[in-house]
Amino acid sequence: MLQRFLPLLVMTFFICLFIVMMQFLWRYIDEFVGKGLAVSIIGELFFYAALTMVPTALPLAVLLASLMTFGNLGEKFELTAMKASGVSLFRIMRPLIVFMLLLAAGAFFFQNNVLPVAQTKMWTLMWSVRQKSPEVEIPERSFYDQIPNMNLYIDRKNPETGMLYGMIIYDLSRGMDNTRVILADSGRFNFTEDKKHLYLKLHSGEMFENLRENMLDVNSSGYMPFRREHFMEKNVYFPFDANFNRMDESGARSLWVGQNISQLRHSIDSIGAEVDSLGNVYAGEILRQPRFGLSPMRLEVRNGSAVEVPRKDIVMAEPLDLDSLFAGDSPGQAKGFISSALSKAKMQRQEYLYRSMTLDEQAKTMRRHDIEMQKKFTLSIACIIFFFIGAPLGAIIKKGGLGTPLVISVLLFIFYFIIDNAGYKMARDGKLAVWQGIWLSTGVLFPMGVFFTYKAVGDSAVFNVDAYRNFFRRLTGHAVGRSLSIKEVRMTEVEKPVALDMLREFLRHVEGMLVLVNRRHRLLRIFDSRPAELRGELNALVDYLSNSTDIYIINLLNQYPFTPTAKRLGAIAETTRAIIRRVEPPQSFAKDI
């Protein structure tokens, strides 16, 4: 089993990893293009990105490999032969179960020790790539603004020599009010040796700049001084760092993506203590805030030192006349009181909003650390659950190759991904507890694994559409017709008196039930379960008369439904009367025979 499973697991893992890597590439391709990155930098970035994609690719690879392995065994009847030899499905799966436990342990080690390092290096490289200046690739007849503090327009360019023609340059390095405009017939870009400056060698042009920064008051003189320069050749320098500067990894290492379980626990405890401390400080400030000039705290001497304790109640020396206080000495003073009160209320509201946002950010950071810690375990559990979904499903569908297993794997994984992503977002936003959101997908898939394993052990036809259709038809009384035929070998013969007694007794019960049902309202007949009580008697009658040698009676028996319902009682009665007439024909007809 290991010889069959391991090559498929390796193959499907690299296929799944390639697919998720393509998703990563298409997501961030805009940040790579036009930066002039070395192949070694791109290769290093892709290597670390591939490591961070392992938690996504590995469960899907386990599901697909287990489906293909057991699907191939079922398609070639090897699984049937092993079961016929007395080997149970669990015994067949035993070596793979042991391997999956070892794989789960390795996945936990990877999540806890390897993934934080890979994520730290990947995000550090990503931030470094984002900070790198783009390569100078200037289009024709449109303004180019990728060079800092400069807008450049060219009429045409020579791709072979790199010469630019019909140039207009807006130098914004000194601000919009001191823009410098340069026009040149032609020019060419070059970098300095350290690649930290870009200089432009211009030919046959002129430069215009105003001297606003040298003016104390432009309006007093009535004109704006400027300088105009004609040149045949001129070099203009711009700060433009074209090197790739790798950022320090300490920033990413201090985040939740770069920490293992022990570090995450320490961070969660530290953030929790900080949140509690801030909450106590804010609550103490609210308690100590005076109201109507009276402090809610009082000084009390304890152990020789004065401490503040809350007052049990605040008692004024005399009632406060708010109306006279509000009126003041003049009508305008009341408006001033209102403005002052509104201003203080708005300031307190803004202060409390800022404090609540600070606490919310801290709580969100703590949840992100807790999410990352919970995810250290989910990969291992997901691999085991996907194996117990894929292996039984492969044994049930008995289809190998990449066709059907791939379709089923993709559908199941999309289902898992949607639930897992929804749980992650609800846990991140605080709508669910962290453990509930992160383990939501596991809780949904675990019953599926138990169900498929149970069905596979019992050789149940899970994907037999006809079986489900017949089940619901029987449940609603719309089952397909019976398929009785004349038996070649009969254990018992049908005796006419016994058959007539059973038929007449059954017909009496049907007619009595029909009278009771007809008395009920039409809508209530749908919910009437009393006709189903005839099912046992009907089945006993059919079992006895199925030994008949009369093909006409057999055809009439096939008209009986599996479950009697209110609207079928009339047809059941007519069929029963027709069988009675066949078993005991009228006297005149018997004499003619």
C-alpha cells in the first residue's frame, strides 16, 4: 500500500503546489514586473513562497492521492479480492494510517519550526521588492512619472541606441511652486557607478525656472522673477536608487507570522496584560473624573498613607439650581454654556473613541497571534481527516486515474476552503471565538470522514442515485412499481379460500380507512398517516399471492404501491376487487368455462 500511495502523494503534492504557486504569482506579478530583479532574488522569493504554500497544498494532495490509490484498487477489483479473502478495509488502510500519523507529526513540526522562518524571509523579501525603484522604461508620447519628483514626456525613442527625442521634463524636486521645465531636442539616461543617482545627458535645449523661493513677497513687486537658460549640452542629476536593498528581518520576526508556539503564547500573555492594564487605567480615569465640580473619590488614611477610595455617595450641601445656573446674567451667556458643554462632550467622545480604537487594535493583534497558534495544529488534523475522506470515497466510487478523483477532490477542497476562510475571517474580526472560527472547517469535515468510512466498511452504495430516488419515493408513497414475476420454484402454493379471506379482510380495512380519510379536509389528507398502517397487511398479502401461477394476478400485484397513502386508497381498493374477481369469478362465467 505504501508503494502505491507514496508516489501518488509526491506527484499530487507537487501538482497542487504548482497550482497554488501560480495563484501567488498572478496575485503579486504587478510588484515584480519592471523592477529589474535578479534571477537569484526571484528564485529565493519563490522558494520561500512555496514553503508558505505547503499548508494549502498538502491536505489537497493527501485527499487526491488517497482517492486515486483506493480508486485504482477498486477499479481493478483488487479491493474486492482482498475483502473476499477476509481482509477488512481497516486492515488494508492500516499501513497508510500509520504513515498519516507520522505525516501529521511532521506537518506539526513544519508549522511550528519551518513555516515561521519561511514566512519571515518571504515577507521581508516582498517588502524589499516593493521598496525597490522600477526600471526606467519610458513610453512614447505619454507622460512617465515613475522617477521620483519628475514627469517626463518624449516624442520618440531609438530602442537600439537608447536615445530619446523631443523631450519635455518637469522637475518637481523643489515643489509645485518652484517647478523647473526643461525642453531638449534629444537626450539619454545613464546611472552613476553606485546606481544611486540617475543623470540625463541632454542636447540642444533650454531650461525655464522661476525664482519664487528667493522672493520675500511676490505680490509687492507685481511680477515673478525667473531664469531662462539655453544650452547645447547639459547633464541633469536625479536621486534614483536602482539597487536592491534587503530589509531587516527583525520587523517580520516580531510579528505573528514569524513566531512559534512558545513565542506566540508569550506574545498573547504580554498583549493581554497590556490590554488589561490600559483598561484599568481608562476605567480609573473615568471613576476619578469630577462631576458638577465634585470628585467621586475621597482621601482615606491607611497604614499611615493617604489613598484614594470611591465615595459611597456624593451629597451636595444644598440642591443645585440648574435653571438659574443655565440662564446666567445675560441671554448670550446661556448660548456660551451650551457651546462649552457641546465642545467638552465632543472632546470626551473623541478621546473615548481613540481609546476604544487602541484597545480594539490590541485585541485584534492578540486574536491574530491566537489564530496563528491554533493554525499550528489544523494542518496535521486536516491531513488525517482528508485521508479518512479520500480513502473510503475511493473504495466506494472505484474510479482511478486523474479524472473523477480530481473532480471530487477539487469540489471537496473548495468546500473546505470556503468554510475555513469564513471561519478565519469571523475569528479575526471577533465575531467568533478564535478556536471556534479556526476549527470550524475541521468540525464540518470530521462527520463527513466518519460517514464515508462507515459506508465504505459496510460496502454501501453512497453514490447510487437510484437507491436515493427509490428511498424518497417510498418515503413519500411514490415508489416505483413492483417487479414481480411468476416464480419457477415455489415453496408454498396459493390456496383459494385463504387468498379470498386475506383479500376480503384487506379490502374491508381499505374501505373503512377510505371512509375516514374522505371525511377529513382536503388539505389535512396530505398529513394523514393512518393509511400507512395498512403497509404490513399489504406486504403480507403480496408475499402470499406472489406464489400464484396466474400472470394476470401477478400483474395486478405489481400495481400495488409500497406504502399506502390517502390518495392511493381508491386505486388499492379497485386493484383488490379485481384480484378477488380473478380468484373467484362470477357463477355464470364459471359455468361457461
